[in-house]
Amino acid sequence: MLWTVEHVAVAAMTIMLLFTGNVARIRHAAIPLQTASAQSPPGVPKVGINAPDFELKILEGKGKTLKLSDLKGKAVLLDFWATYCEPCKVEMPWIAELQKKYGPDGFQVVGVSMDDQAEEKAVSEFAHKMGVNYPIVIGSEQVADLYGGLDGLPMNVFLDRSGKIVASELGLAGKDVFEDNIKKSLAQ
């Protein structure tokens, strides 16, 4: 097997977490890459179904909310993440770059922070540090449950312009996987 930068990053994070005693966080770094199918395991949204609608508070939105159904007509990436998730930190710069590249074609990223709501200031500072150029909403367990529950982070769900799930990735995915799924979302 040819090791890519992504493989090395996951291996390094897993080793680091083992040696630093952060065993509880290993599941967020060492999740095997999975692509959802019609018979998806628990915790991975099913491809081909309409994405469950939600309305969540926008980070730094002065009380405004974002409703997923308002984005119909756009290809959407729902990126479930948290500030403590090491693989999320690897993916976020790629996601920002892809938002910039494909945004003019009708692509929209929505970051769904799964951090505690009490940590909004820390989430905001983290998002700025990571160069996030897309809206972040404050996630909830109820929304996570709508998407099959989260068995780990990051969880990325790709929607086509009609709001159907065309792909989902659990764990660290390569930039090329993101780009392929974005193209698939835009084409449908």
C-alpha cells in the first residue's frame, strides 16, 4: 500500500494520543475511512435519502439561524467536527480551499461544531485560526441523531442540489476524496 500524507497524519496522531494518555480521543483519530452505502452501518448516513432538515444557531450570527432546506439548489457539504478532533484540524484547511474553489459553481460548506455550546468563544477563535471561510453552526445531539448518530469525528455528508445524500465519509478522508464527492454533488 502506498502511504499518503493523510495515512501518515492519522498514524502519527494515533501514536501521539497513545503516548500522551488521551486514549478517549483515539477513536476520533483512528477511525477507518468508510464510504456510506445504501446499507450503511449505524453512525453513517445512508446514501440516496433526503438529508434530514435542521435549523441551528450560526456561530457569531447574532442570534440568526441556518436552516438546511434553505440551501436547496446548492450542493452542500455538512462537516461535523470539534475543536479537540485532530483529523478535523487536518481537513479544515482543505475544506476552506474547496469552498473557495467550488463556491462559485453552487457549492456550500456548512461546518457543524459538535463542541459544547458553552465553548462558543473557543470554537469561534479556533475557526478563525483555521481560516474557515464558510458558516459554522452550533450542532446538537438531536441533529447528530438525525444523521445516524456520530460514531466519531469528522463526519462529512455530501448533498446534491436537491438535498439528497450522495456520499458520506467517517474519519479522515483525503483531499481527493473530498473533491470527487463535491464534483458528484454538483453534477446531480
